[in-house]
Amino acid sequence: MSQESLQPELHNLFAGQPILIKACLFLIVVILGLTSGIVSAFFGSWYSFNITLPNQEDKIEFLWMILIIITWLFATINQGIGQGLKVAIIFFIITLLITDILAFFNLIPTINIHIYPVIDHSIQHLFTCLVGMIFAILSFLTGSFAIATVCQFLPINKINYLRIFSAVLIIITAIIASIVLYFSGGLGNKPEEDSYLVRNITIFGGIISGFGFGIVSLIATKFSNKHPSHFEFLHSWAIAAASWGGTSFYNLDLSNVDLTNSELANTDFRARKLYRTCLKHVKGLDRARIDNQYLDLSNPQVQKLLIDGYSEDTDFSRINLQGAYLRDADMRHFKFIETNLNGAYLQDADLRGSILVRAQVTGVDFTSTNLTGICIEDWSVNSKTCFAKVECDYIYRKLDEKGEGTERYPVDRNFEKGEFEALYQEVEEVVELVFKEGVNWRALSFTFRQLQLEDEGLGLELKGVEKRGELWVVKVTHKEGIPRQEVEQRVIPIYNLLEKQIAIMGQQLDKALMIGANQSEALKELSKKSFGNNFSITGSTITNLAGSGEINYDEAASKIRSFVANGSEPSQATRIAQSLLEQFQNQNIATSADEQAELIQQVILNEAKKDPIFKQFIVQQGQQIADNMPESTIATAIREAYSQLI
């Protein structure tokens, strides 16, 4: 396949190898299987022949060799080839020391009288074990590779029959080779070598060796998705061999290609990009050559989910599913902890009760997806994450130690239709204005008013305010198509200018911009009115009706604005709020919880009346800020103010 020949819809594509190539590959596999049988037969016959002969001085070396090989096979099957070789080397050293000790004390026959016995037996020990290991490894690898490769030609439900047939073929070949080998005189033709006992034991040894290596090869190729084998490299080699000459998607961009119901066995499916590639109901993907360069496609549970739209294994934590096509997938109660779902297509999927803690969901299409009961602690979304028409009654904001969602939101009701989308859909055209030394709210308010009057084309609107460490970040939305740099270049200079003018001119700035009455008139107006049910205000001083305490209005307003702006960081907001409540107590302005809640509420409402930006912020974020805080006087005051402003 080439990039130019790709089409968006490749339904029912039949890919794979041509018949001629498949036949040639099958012939090579048969030859490998026969080779395994012949080599194992020769090895068994050679060993049995030498161990049976009378007056054979190096019998102990052959006994050690077979012990080392058997130990190697057991260790290899249970722990892998690498660990098996380590065990074999250790046993070789141990048996060599034992042999040398026996030779030193003349407890075993001398092989060559012209060589010192210890050296003579050491050389013979090394040679015998090395030759035996070469035969064993060659027989094992050729047989296992042949069985693993031939299994790539049939579906998984027929593999076991093919594996058994291949192992039987190796055993039969070994039997025939053992008989032919002996009667052809391949091992020797001296009179003592041609006895009935030697002949039968030699043939029997070759048969036993062939049977043993056939069974071991069969065990080594029993690959399981649930229990990874120590011989996965054989599986990979077999798949690579079986895809030779087949359809190749190597290094292609298969983004948005629909391969529904396609046959992909014996193909090279190592595509460069699989962004929203539809693999629904494809066949043979487990026998295709794949990799994980784009997503974790080699993971069997990922294949199951992409192909069938569901998976019995629901834990997909820390798995790469970027760009995965999962439309209509049933993923109820799945774990996606720290999972990469960036760009995934989840339209009409069912994610009820799933855990998305620290999941990356930027650019995900959640259109019409059921998200009821999901846990979204620290998930990552962006403006390209689409929540259009999602179904969601409630969510959880935290995950407890038991792995269950906590902090239900909304607390005592369900989301209204479209409410979840309105809360979590990020606006694409957002500019973040960063302020290092705090925000002058009046200057920011005047800046927005001036730009809204002078340039309606910008479409500026406050999205939110948050504090990141020592920095204040004001999020501003603007109309599509306007460069972000232009917004920053328009807002920042005007803000800086107005901030300086406010510091210098004070009340005169209000008149110059015709924004409202000056500060003295506003305070004077306030002095004519009561300030809630329990307070009054004169000038810039709030006094309780009992006359026992007072507080400066500007000081109280500044602290209240501060903890409201820090609502996204509950711990910091709580510290500020606690400081304010302690001040209320110390100055006897509001000593009971009801009085404190009323005073805070009145200040918020008054600030919202004076400052449209602050009002907009409370309307958009007030309910969420209150829900993020522990139940307290502050939370009650914010909710009451929010309910009066909406």
C-alpha cells in the first residue's frame, strides 16, 4: 500500500500474503521442522551411543552433558533463554570442578595417557558440553520457530491442532532419522559398536530426544495474552516471517481510514499514525505485524476494545489510547488512571462510572457520550475537547483510597440538560493575561469597558481568574480569527495606563471615562442606606447596629475579593477566609455565623454592583467556588450572593 492509494473507506478489505508466497513460506517452515527432528535425533543417538559403549573413558562427561541440558531446558521453559543459559553455565562449572577432583585422585579412567588427567578431562568436558548445547539449542529454536510460524496461518481457534500436528511431525522425523542414522553407519561400525544392545539403545535415544524436543518446542510456543511467555521473541519473529511479502501499511498515515470487517492477518500493520482509524470487527490483527509507535496496539486488551467495542479487562490505566476510534464502545466502570486518550473518538460511547483521574483527554470527541458518574480528578481537557450533547447527571471530583469516586457534584441534584457542557467546555479563543503583582480590578474593569466601547470587533469577555503560585492569571475570550498577540497588545497597554491614572487621579478617572459616580459619591450614597439587616455604613466604615464594632469597608472588600479569586485553590482561600473571620471576631463587627455570612454576602453584592467584571466572575464561578470549599459561613455567603445575582 502507498499513501496515495489509501481511501477513507476500506470496508471488507482482504489483505495478507499471495498464495505463492504463503506456499513458499510454508515449505521453509516444514524444512525447519524437519531440521529440528533430524538434529534432535542425531543428538539423542549420539549421546546414547557413547554412553552405552563398553570401555568408554569419557562417560562421565556425557552424563554431565545430559544433566546440564535437562537443567537448561527446565530453566529456559520457566525463566527464559537468558536465565536458562546462566543456570547451564553454573552447572557446567560445578560439574567441571567435580570431574577435575575425580581425575586428580584417579577415580575416573584416563582418556589420553599423554595428557595430564585433569587437563584431559577438562578439555573433554568442555568439548562434550559445548557440542551438546549447540545441538540442543539448534533443535529447540528451529522446532519452536517452525511451530510458532506455522500457527500464523490459521485463526486462533485452530492453532492448538496445528501446534500439535507440527510437534508430531518433528517427533516422527526424529524417529525416522534415528533409524536411518544408525543403519547408515553414521555413528560407527566397529564390532563392539554393532551389538544388539548398542543398536537398540541408540535408536531409542534418538526417538526419546526427538520426542523431548518436540514437546519442549510445543510448550515454548503456547503463547497466552493473560500469561506472557518467556518466548515472546519467537512469537514476534514468527509474525515478522509470516507477514513477509504480505500487504504492507508500514509507516503510512491511516488517520480516519475505516477498515471495518477487514482481514489483516499476515500484514505489516506498523502504521506511522492511527488517528481515529476504525478497526471495528477486523480479523487477524493478532497475526499482523504491529508496534506501539502511535498507540499501544500490541496490547491484547487494546485490540479487543478497538475491534469489539468492549473488554472484559476494564483496567486501562497508564495505557496509550491516543486517537483511538471507540465510537459506541461500552466502557462502563473502566479505569483510565493516567491514560492517554488525547484525540480519541468516543462519540456515543458509554463511560458511566469510569475513572478518569489524571487522564489526558485533550481533543477527545465526547459527543453524545454518557458520562454520568465519572471521576474527573485532575483530568486534562482543552478547547478541542468536545462535550456536545453529552449525557451526564453528576460527576465525582475526587478518588478515595478505595478507588471510588467522592465529592459528588452537583451535591443534591442532577445536572440540567446542557449544564455539564457549559461548565467544562473550554472556549477555543482564550488569552491568558498574566499579572505578577496582583490585579487592579478597577483598572481591568475600565479596560474592558473602554475596549468594548471602542472596538466591538474584539468581542472581549472575561472567562475566569485564577492564582498560580505568585501569579494572577485572567482568562479572556475573544472572537474567532483574531490573533492572540493582538488581544494582548490591545489590553495590556490600556490596563497599564489606567492603573497608573487610577493611582494618580483617583476619583477624577471615573468622571473622565463616564463609568459611574466617583468614589466619594458612591460612599456617600452608601451612608444613606442600611447595609443588610444587621449593619450600616458611613463613609468607608461598616458598623453593626449594636454599635459595638466596626471595620473598614475597603479592607473587608479586598480580603473577600482575594479569597473569591483563590476559589480554585481551596487551601489558600480557606486561610484567607479564616483570617477575615478572626478579624470580624476581634473587632466585634460580626461575632455569630449568621452575622458573618450576612456581612460577607453584602460586601460581595456591593462589589458586584460596582464592578461588572467581578459580578460576571461570581455568576460564572460562584457556585463552583462554594462547592469546592468545606461547608462554612463563607460558602453559605457565596451561595446566597450567587443566587441573588443570577
